[in-house]
Amino acid sequence: MIGRARRAAKREPEPASVDVLRQVRRIELRTRGLVNSRFTGEYHSVFKGQGIEFAEVREYLPGDDVRAIDWNVTARLGHPYVKRYVEERELTVLLVVDLSGSQRWGTRRQLKSEVVAEVAATLAMSAVKNNDRVGLLLVTDEVELFVPAGKGRRHTLRLIRDLLAFRPRGARTDLAAGLDYAVRTAPARSIIFLFSDFELGDGWDSFARTLTLATARHDVVAVRLSDPGEAELPDAGVLLLSDPETGERLLFDTSDRASRQRFSELVTAEAERGKRLFRRLQVDEIQLRTDAPYTPALLAFFGRRERRLRR
């Protein structure tokens, strides 16, 4: 599996069309203001570096912690000097994005994949503005594309372009394979944002095992995408429904209230299974909807993390 994943990850995205480049520009303009005004500080406050590093020795000033005195330099120069340390800031952020068929769907303002592009851009720009490195991993039922972590505006725009322009070969979902690849390639204690609708069917057990391993090495954040049309079928008579991942079709009588209720219960049960897993592994979850702005959800996430850090 790993060999196949590595070969797939070397695939190059198709050249971006003029329309895609316009989308990239629109997303950059739309998210840049948010990043500069709100998210950069929030991001910096909740994602800390992995330690501190020595910066310099300077002369002791009243109020300095005496424990920071460098006694060797003090003895040599005849005056008290202290060591100054700074936070070892640089982190690696990996955006793992589910590009399976169910992600390219939506019944309200945007497709799930369009919401992902904007939120991923916001997080990537916030990270780069904090001098962190950002990479991208696109997955279906296999690893489709891996872009190693880098810095800078041009790199961030390249990630957004790849996210918008890439056409996956697969349509099904195997998040375990994608997350396993992320665990093996990302530096220790990276921040992994996992974007998906988490409609995993019989793949939950393998995903749970891989997520358990991932949380032991990395800070994993689950970003769940949902659309109201998934759980709220209209009373529209007999409809021909098609599974976007398998292509399977079936006739469904939406005029039957009991059938609509059962359908809604199945969708809710799938979402609850994910929530229970994330709670058990202490994985933060950001819930995004195609019919609502994403800014409040991101700010709420940053607020929860900051409160937890203060405890």
C-alpha cells in the first residue's frame, strides 16, 4: 500500500485553467483580510512551538529572573548577565483533504469542496504568516497528491491552486490510507487538519486504528463538512438517488415520512460515531456546513483550544 501511495503522491496536478486561477485569486482576497485582522493572532495563541531556544546573553536588568543568570559570562565580565530564550516557533502544518465523490456535492451556498478550499486557505495563510511550514495531502481511496511543506505566499497559492484544479482518479473514501501516509511523512508533532465529511461506512475500524496512532505523534484536528440536504430529504415523491462514490442508484420514495426519518437517523448515527471517536482520542473537531459562514466555527475552535491551554 505504501509503495502505491508514494507513486500516486508523485502525480502532478493538471495545469490550472483561467477559471481556476480566478478562483485562487478570489479566495486569496476573501481570506487575506480575515487572516490579517482575526485569525493570525488566534492561530499563534493556540499552536505553540515545541520548546525554546537560546537567543543571546545580555546584561542583567532589575526585575530579571535570577535563575536566568549566566554565571560563566558573569564571572568572566565582572557584571551579571542573563541568558535570553525565545520560543522555537516553527511548526509543520499538513492539510489532509478528502477528495472522494461525496465531497464534490452540495445543495446550498457552496459545494463541500469549495468550503474546504476557503478554510484550508485561511489556515495555510495563518500558518505561513507565523513562519510555519504548510503541506497538502489529497486523498480518496488512495493517496492522490502530496505537496511537501513549504513557506511563503507563492507556496500557499500553489496549495490552493492544486486543491481547486486537481482531478482525482478515485471516487471512494479510505481515510485510513491517507492518514497513515501523513503519519509516515510529517515531522514529529506536526499539526494535521483532516478535512472530510467522515462518511466512512465500513471503514471506521481501520480509520480508528490509524487515528489512534496519528494522535500519539501529531496534533490532529478533524474538520467535518456537512450539507443540510444529506439528512433532510424533501417530500418530493419517488426520486432516483445516486451514490457519488460507488455510482450505485436506487429509487427512494421521499413521500414516505417513515423512510425519510430512517434516512435522517442513519446520517445522524454516522456523524455521532465520529464524534464519539474524536472525544475518546481528544481530537478537536471543527464542524462546517455548506449553508453557513465558516468564520464563527473557526473562531469557536480557536476559543476552545485557548481556554483549554489556560487550565
